[in-house]
Amino acid sequence: MTDGDAALLGDLRDMWMTYDPPPPGLVATMIAAVAAADLDAEWEMLTLVRDSRDEPAAQVRGLATSRILYFTAAEGWSLDAELDEGQVRGQLLDFDGDMGAVEVVVETTDGQSWATGLDEVGFFVLTAEPTGSVRFTVRDGDRSATSRWIEL
């Protein structure tokens, strides 16, 4: 930008500020509008509601090593996931849509990823033994909901 360009832009700014100044609070309103533009996508998170690690051990046979996670989504559906001996299995519950079009993805922070579809009643099974931190994503066409990272 040359000095002439800078001077012209300065004159234009002064003219607009004198004859048509922005309304009070415009800058703050625009910052809020831009920040909220993706808010719906950010709200569509899978929220961890229950983690078996935080509960007393169940007094039952078997499943002594399994970890059970229960997530809910803002739209009202939920995902149960059980991690046990090389498998991740679970069920999508209260989902209004075509179960056959849904994909469940399990990711680790080191880049491993496993994905599978659901059966007609929402069950899934993955042969996977994720370690470290994991997150779950449920995809339905162009929509998706992802959990925060969970330390195993």
C-alpha cells in the first residue's frame, strides 16, 4: 500500500465516521454474531453422562474388565458404549432416523480410528482395543456429534 492509498483510506474513514458513524455496540454485536455462527454445531456434542470407572465395581460375574460409557446428545438420543477385551460394542438409543445410515467412529489421539454401521435396532460391534484417550463420533449423513476426549 502506498502513502497515497493510506491517505485516501484515512479520508474515507474520517468521512464515514463524521457523516454515518456506526451505531453504539456494533463491534461487540458483530463479534458475538461471528462467534455464535457455529454454535449449533458446537452444541451438538456427545456429553458423557456416566462412566463406569467413576462408580463402584459391579458385584456380578464377568465383565470385570469392561468400561461402560453413556453419552447423550442435544437432540435427545444417547449412545451406550462398552470397551472390553479387544471390542467396542454398544447401542444408539432414542434415535429418530434410519439406523442403517448411521456410522459410529472411535478415534484415539495417536491417530487410530475404527468405524462401523449399526444394525436395524442400533447395535454396533468394533474389533478394536483403543488405548490412551478416545472419543466417539456418531454420523448421520451430513450431521455428526462428537464426544470430548476420554482417558481410558
